[in-house]
Amino acid sequence: MFVTPGSRSGIKTPPRLAHGYVVRSHDNRTVASGTFRPDPRRRTIQHLVANGAFTFAPQTEESVVITEVLNGAGAGAITTSGYTKVDGNYATANGSKFLFISTKSRNFAHLNIIPLQ
């Protein structure tokens, strides 16, 4: 149910998405240390260069964020923290590419790591 200000019944039919939509990827630049947490307010598709060891943690809002991870020459281990479940594996080879699909729901957080080579 959608409530529309000024409507008589207060009920409005939800809008329908008839086509896909375009999203520009947000550049998180190089991440080399600390904790990285995707921010869905910056866009739901993001990218970064991994150039050191760091921790990947779930976003705070209920959302899905896809982060493209490209390993730089100094790529180190990416550990995870705060996820209910993590699927997939990460490797540190220079030039390797991955999609990190981070899903945060009300009670759970899931990370799916997909290698792209």
C-alpha cells in the first residue's frame, strides 16, 4: 500500500518498472587497509582497486550492492566481517577481477564472491 498525500482513499497503485535502468558505477578508488563498507547511497554498483589487505563488511542499510574488485600489484588478503554467510573465494593475483555481491536484509547479511577469470 502506498499512501499519497491529498488522495481521498490514501491508497495508490505502486509504479511499475517497465524497462531496465542505467546506473553509473561509483568509484571507491584504491583500498589498501582498514575496513571497506559499501554505501548504497553512493550507487548500487561500485568498483575499487584492491592494493593491500583490508576487511570487507556489509553495508548498514537493507540493500544489495555489487562491487567490482580489481586486484592491483599489491593486492593482499580481503577478510570479511559481519556477514551471516559468505560464498565464493578471493585470490590475490595481480589483475584478477571479482564481483562482490553484498546483500543486507533486516536480519542477515550475505556476500557472494564471483571470480571473473
